[in-house]
Amino acid sequence: MPSIVDAERLSKTFQVKVRDPGLRGALRALLRPRYRDVHAVRDVTFRIDPGEIVAFLGPNGAGKTTTLKMLAGLLYPTSGRVEAAGFVPWTGGPPFKRRIALVLGNRQQLVWDLPPEETFLLNRAIYDIPAGDYRERLAELVTLLELGDVLQKPVRQLSLGERMKCELVASLLHRPPLLFLDEPTLGLDVTAQDAIRRFLIEYRERHGATVLLTSHYMQDVTALASRVLMSSRRGS
Amino acid sequence: MINRGRLLYDGALEALVARIARTKRIELVLGGGGGDGNRVTAEALAAFGEVKSFHFPNAVLEVRREDAPATSARLLAALPVADLSIEDPPIEEVIRLAFARGVEEDE
């Protein structure tokens, strides 16, 4: 079976401006900027088979989010090769984006002052989801995540757990076979974490999705992942 | 230069635990010993492995991974044991160790 994610010798180096403190430092940074290379991801190679749930572990700053962003096509790698869901992410365009979802635990796509359903409808239009499919999928996701009466409340009145659940709904309406989840349980209480975990297991069983997730909660890893990738902050 | 973002490990979680954690924890609940006189002592337990904690009747020993079955058998034979379980170290501890020490490749 061909891999659904194939990353080979992936590296990302950021150029970071070095700025000394104070007015003199500010002037010098403006006139004669100095840069420092930060190797966020170095020479990372891995494959993921369809249907796997893989946990990506590493301390803060180990390049997990950077890797996910490269896999999702938000960042270009400095060097290396990636194929995800049959596409090179940054040239795949809309057909690629229909095949993936990227959920970032510390960012949200829901519109703050509107009920989540408005965001769902927006995504329905963006992804061109037929009305029948939309209703069916929304009903399924709402049941699985026990969202019930949440859909009509403005997002700002939702709890963090309810917001995360709605983020998942918004990201899964187009039924992507490949999910990138960056800390989907960040900051949630134990019950909400557990609900998200049970949902991911159930969702994968129903639809066979492949999941690459990052988390600092070991319960996520032991409950979900058949395999772990670990990256380090210190180089050799 | 900041060096980071290298891949340390790729594989099953259980295999990582086996590679990083060289020890197992034997958790005991001691039984018997009505009077203080014939209670199991910390010294008696120390003969079987490193005593991580001991509050009668609960005790936790740490032993080398490969010794865990044999040591458990000796414990059961020698002491009044009401309950015994062999555990891996907590997964958080294993991950912390893996980040701190790195993961050695198989030879």
C-alpha cells in the first residue's frame, strides 16, 4: 500500500533578525540587519500509511508545528521532499486542500461573534459540499461530539471544549482523508479531552482517516496513537 | 546556531518504553503480619531491588527489566504478599528521559 504521507530529508531554516536592545540596537537592526539561522526542522524523514494514527512528540520548539505546516502546504521547506495525500502540498492547490484538514489547537477559524453554524456554512461554500452531504455530515459530527444546542450560540459564549469540538466539525465537513491536528486537546479539562479522544477514535473507525497529531498529553498518545515520532530540540 | 528539530525516534510506543526504561516497577501490597514483630521491613525488601517507596502495606520496588519475573517469583515465595503487579515506569517519565538522554539506535 502506498504511503499517504511521505517526507524525505525535510528541513526548514528560518532567518531570524538579531536585534540588540535599546535605541542603538534598533537603529543598527534597521540600517545593518544581522540574521541568524534557526534550524526549526532538520533532515526529517518519515512515512505514514493510510489509516494510521501517529503522534508527533517533542518539547516546545522541536519543530512539530513547523513540520505540520509544511505537510499542509502553509510553509515551504528549505530542502527536502514531501508528498501528502498524493500531492506536493505547496503546489497541490484546491484538490490537495480538499484532501486534508489542519486543526491548530491555539488558532481558531470560527468567527468570534457569530454562531459556529455560520462558519460551517462558509466552509460548505468554500469546499463546495452538496447540501445533502452537508446536512448528513453535520448531523453525524454533532451527534458524535454531543454538540446539540451549541450550534446557535455565538462562539464567544462557548467553552474552550465546545469551541474545539466546533473547530473539528468545521475542519471535517469536507470529509478529508488526512488530518493534521496540532494540540487538539490544548487547555481542555479531562472530560473534554476524553470526549475529543473518543471522537477521533470513532471518526477514524467510521471513515478510515489518517491522523498525524501533536500533543503534550500522554493520555492522548496512549489512547490514540499506534506509533510515535519524536523530535528533539538539541542537535548533535 | 540553534540545533533542533531532528527526528529522534519513529516507532511503536511500547518499543520506545522498552528501549528507554531499563527498569520495571514491582508494586506490592503486603499482607499477614498481625503484630509489628513479623512485619516486612524495608531492609528485607531492599534485598530484592531498589525500594522506591514503602508505607506498610504498600511498597514499590524498582528492578532491572529482565529480572522482573524472577524477582516477583522470589518475592511471592519469601514474603506474605497480598497483591503484586509489574508496571512500566510512567509514560511521562519515559518520554522525559528520552528527550533528556536521546534514544540510542539498535545495534
